Amino acid sequence: MSARTQPRRTPEQYLEADRAAEIRSEFFDGEMFAMAGGSLRHSQLIGNVNTEVRQALRGRPCIVYVTTVRVRATRSSYMYPDVSVVRGKPEVADDQNDILLNPTVIVEVLSPSTEAHDRGLKFARYRRMESLREYVLVSQEAPHVEVFRRQEDGHWVLTEYFGLDSVCRLESIDCAIPLAGIYERVEFTPDQLAE
């Protein structure tokens, strides 16, 4: 997330401005935040996650979306996750068909400039979505994936996957994603691989 770009707005004003803008913005409590451009590595990881999840879900009743789909977590929070998955039929907010309401899984690829936001405010808002079952954080610094999973009692439990030999389980959509696929063609130093 970058610096605030505009004065406070209503959700309707945000949607009107964001739909007309060339640069996407996220929205939190009346403030719009222009989304920063990503690095080649960030884009590569999003593409790899998208490919791996799509392949794992082939023939199943799930739809995978990437960065251009806006998610409404609360009335005052609109975000663009790196990857989102809906199990079943997608629910949208209006006839514009550009606001997803019911993601089952959300994936964010961490960046130095966004990691605190992805772990903090963004995850706090995502947790308010009844449909969300798993929130996945993918590191750029090492082959490391964190899966926060909602339990029956509403608590969230963290499971971590380390190393290229690991396989990340997404229980809510019943699939296994090898970290070797997520990190395909991503180069690491020996120290990063040892973490």
C-alpha cells in the first residue's frame, strides 16, 4: 500500500473513482490508497501461484481470480488480493460484476513495502468475511508459505511450509500445492534456501 492519494470518500465515491482510474486503489475507512507497482519476482510468484492452484482445481467447482478482481471485505474496505479462489458460485456486489463478496481462499505475495499491511489491517478486514477459510502469505525472500486457517470455533490457526520439497495444503478447497511449483524459476541464495 502506498501513501494516501485523496481526501476521505464514501464507498460509492471510491468505486466511481477507482472504476474510472488507470491505476487501481484500495479503500479503507474513507481513504483511497494507490497500489504500488510490483517487481518482476512478485509478478512471477503471482503467476506461479495462479497456475498451480488452477491446475490443482481443474474439474472442480472452484474459480481462481488474479490481481484485477476487487474484493469487498467490509462496507468500508475494498482490496485487490494477488490471487483469490471461490468455491462454488461467485457472489458479486452489483451489476458492474467487479466486486467479489465470497472468496474462500485469498493469497498475498509479500513485499517489503506491503508485508506489514498484508499481515495487519488487510488480514484483519479479510477475517470479517464469513466465506474466507484460508489466508495464504507467500514469501519472496525464501521458499516459505504461511496458511492461516479458520477453525470451526472462528479462531485462526497458522500452518507454515518451508523449503522446495514441501507441499502446501489448502483444506478449504481440498488441494495440495508443491512449493517447487510456487517458486519455479525463482532464484534464491544458499542462505535463503536454508531458512
